[in-house]
Amino acid sequence: MDSVGLETQGHVQHLLHKLREVFDVCDEDADGFIRVEDFMDLGQQFAQGDEVVKLVKYLDPHDLGRINFKDFCQGVLAIKGKQLINAV
């Protein structure tokens, strides 16, 4: 693997580690899921209500009322990607 590939892999691993830290803080009962209700309560403290609702649509795409780590990561990366595209 070349140095660019290793650098990219390291960046991805670092990002996943940071996402896991955030996820674990939000996963109050450590069952591997964030309850959407708890996430919305937390989100209301830091964002406007409509922003939190939009965010939940990315994080809980199947409307199950809970967010697993995979959906959490995919949602954050989708939002981050949209922000990067909109910045260009």
C-alpha cells in the first residue's frame, strides 16, 4: 500500500474512533443503540428543533426509533459530504 493509501486509512480509522467516542456517550445504556428520543432531547440542547429532526432522518433512515453505530456513521458521513459539496 502506498503512503497516500496508508494516510487515508489512518484518517478513516481516526474518524471512526472519534465517531465511536461520540456514539458511546450518546448510548446511555450501552446496548449498542442510541434511542432517537434521547438523541433528540440531547440535540435540542445544541441545535434548533428542525435541524435535529433532519439529522435524525439521516441517522435513523429506517425509522426504527433507535440508531446503531453503522447508521450513525453513515448519517454523519452523508451530512459531512453534503457540507463539503455545498462549500465548493
